[in-house]
Amino acid sequence: MRNNDGAAIELAHVEKVYRGRVYALRGVSLRVNRGEVFGLLGPNGAGKSTLVKIMMTVVRPTRCEGTILGRAVGHKPTLARVGYLPENHRFPRYLTGRQTLDFFGALAKVPRARRRARTDELLEVVGMRDWADRKVSTYSKGMMQRVGLAQALVNDPDVVLLDEPTDGVDPVGRRDIRDVLVRLRAAGKTVFINSHLLSELEMVCDRVAILVGGLVARQGTIDELALDKQFYAIELASEIDPALLGSVRQALPGISLEVQGKVLRVGTIDADEVQPALDVLRDAGAVVRRMHPVRPSLEELFIEAVEDHGGASVGARLNNGGAR
């Protein structure tokens, strides 16, 4: 399977079965475009970390067809162009933050002179310059995550795989990490993120995939996932009269309408299509307090996808026998 120029990661039919009976992945197919931030989300036991570990060759798949940067998954020279932050990572506690980055830079075969410059640059980027010469043993969880992110970037990768990068990070730190991801995207890098913080993904991701029970339940931009669930809400000063509602229906043929108290929900995301309804309401003397588009949050889309595919993580664990 050969990747085209637009895909940084392209996977098909990825399966992982432990001990012949525990299904962690049941045939995952997804595509990550070059230069985008892509979010992978799912309940506990959905197989997110397993998928990332397969891409990094930490876990051997039962079946895997796919490419990273145009080469087959596992191609060693290509892995040198990938940065990786695993979940629950550990660094030698006797090293300082600066020494940690230098150590991992050496493992990635970054030349010594470049490592030193790169280390200083990354410590500044992740907000750890003032703690660079303190031992890792003194770091908080959030500080460890910041250094972990810097470690994933030390080889100036084209693709960055981040497994729960904001776990344990305070709101300021999460904002800083988001800023780093935006800068990576602007530089043409591809970022693949696993995270339980759906609000974080919603703010930074171009596209997402929802993994449930080892399968991709949904994939696309948030607008694409919410396309048939978006609407315009027209809030009135008083409840709408049934006769007036009938006139609105005539003005908007083929568009669904729903009334909830003083709010009229118009089933379109096109502002121009809503205007005839406003004209009818104003002509009838109705007071329109406000009109605004409504789109489900990523959390709402996620919960719906999980429920549509057999429930939350408990169901996934029962079906998979405890998949990770």
C-alpha cells in the first residue's frame, strides 16, 4: 500500500488480537493528512494507545496495512522522522531537563552541536527554561509532560504522535501546549493526538476519529460529523402561536422546524435560508431576541457515537475481554 502526497498516515484493516481471543483493534482504517492536527478519541479500552504503539512498532499487530510518510508502517528510516510522546512516560530521575533532551537527541542521532541549540530552543518553547537544570525527580506531572513534548520534537520530526499530551497539565500549560501544536501545524508538521480532554481536541484539531470497541465509529471534521445535527435557533420574546408557525413552515418548504418553548429551531446551517422565517415573524409582530447557529460539541458527538456502538467503555471491555 503506497501513500499519496496528501496523506501523512494512512491505515487500513489494522487488527490486534491478544492471546487469540482479546480484540484490542478490529479493523481500523483512518487517514491523516499532511500538515494537520488529527485527534483520536475513544472510551477506555477502545484501543487508542494500542494503535499508536503499532504505528511506532512497540506493539506487533495481528494485521496492518498502511503507510507513514509514504512508506510502510515499521520502515526504520521513516521512524526517524517521527516524534513520539507515549502515555505515562518515564525519564531517568537523576537527569536534569536539559540532560534529558540531550540524551534523547543523541538516541535520535541528532548531531551534538544541533542538540545543544535544539535543547535550548525547545525548553523555551515548552516553558521549561527556568527549570532546565533541575533534576527530573523534582518535576511535577505537568512539568514532566512539557519536557515529554519537547523530547518528542528534539529530532525535528515531520510527524508527531502524542498520547495524552495534556494529562496532568494545568490550564495555562494546556494553553501553551495548544500554542505549540498550532505552530507545528503552521510549519507543515503533522500532529496525531490521543486525548480524553475533548474540549482541548475541539479547539486545536482539524479532523478527528472516534474509536469505539476497536473500530472507527466516525471520522472527519467536527462540522462534517455534526452536519445533520446543526441548526439555527431563533429565540422569541414569547411562545410562538401555532398559526404563525404554520406561516413559517410555508415560508421554509423542505426545512425542518421544531419549537421548544420560546425557541424556534430551523434545520439549516445556511443563514440565507433562515431569512424568510425572520420576515414572517417580524411581519406578524413577533419580537426576535436573538438568532444564532447551534452545533453539537465534540463531547456530545463522542457520547452519541459511543452509545450508537454499544455503550461506554464498560461495554467495550466486556466485548474485548479487557482490551487496552
